[in-house]
Amino acid sequence: MPVTRMFRGLSARLTAPLESLDAVDLAGAVQGIGCSPVEDARRGQMVTLAGRVRTVLSGGGERFLGVTAEVYDGTGAVDVCWLGRGSIPGIDTGRFVKVTGRIGVRSGQKVMFNPRYELLSGQPGATRGGEV
């Protein structure tokens, strides 16, 4: 790799906003464990996605019928809803999860209802003691 290109790449990483660097790193890690990017998921598809939980909402009423977590993978976000649940142990902000289910759309936002889920330790793609 030419030295000028190496410095240009290093300079770009040093001056880029932290959020965009995190998004690039997260998207690469999620793809590395074999999950689909959220941006590629289309309505009606059965997909496996992984990412960081950004928000968790729970309660009753018209908008919240269970637990809803926004899962972000660096390419986009999907609302993951478990209907009829008051809480789900381990589903907390900052936690990394893998979810499998069918993509829908609600109010213009991608959504997945009652998916299978797996709590991941650490950053997706990073291994600790042989586990993801």
C-alpha cells in the first residue's frame, strides 16, 4: 500500500465523526457473523439480523403492546417487538443481539414481531472464550 494512501486513510479515520466510524465497524462485524444488513431486509423476508439495542420501550396503551427494542447494525435500524411481554431479561440498551423473523413495515419503519433472539456477548463478531 503506498504511504500516501495509508496516511489518507488514517487521516480520514481520525477526522471522521465517532458515530460514522462506529457504524462502519458495527456493520462489518455484523456481516462477519453471517447476518443480513438491515438496509437490505425487505418486507416479507425471513432474515437473521444482529446489532446493538439502542432503545427499549415497554408498557401498555395504544403504541406499546409489549416490549419494543430498536436494533441498529450500522446500516439501519429495525424495531423488534415482543407482543404481550412486560419485559425480557437481557434485552437492554447497549446489548448486542441476533434476531430471526419476518420483516414488516409499520409507520415507514422496519419492524419484526416476536422473533427468535440470541443475546450476544460483547461486540458482534468478537469472540470471548470461543463464544460469540
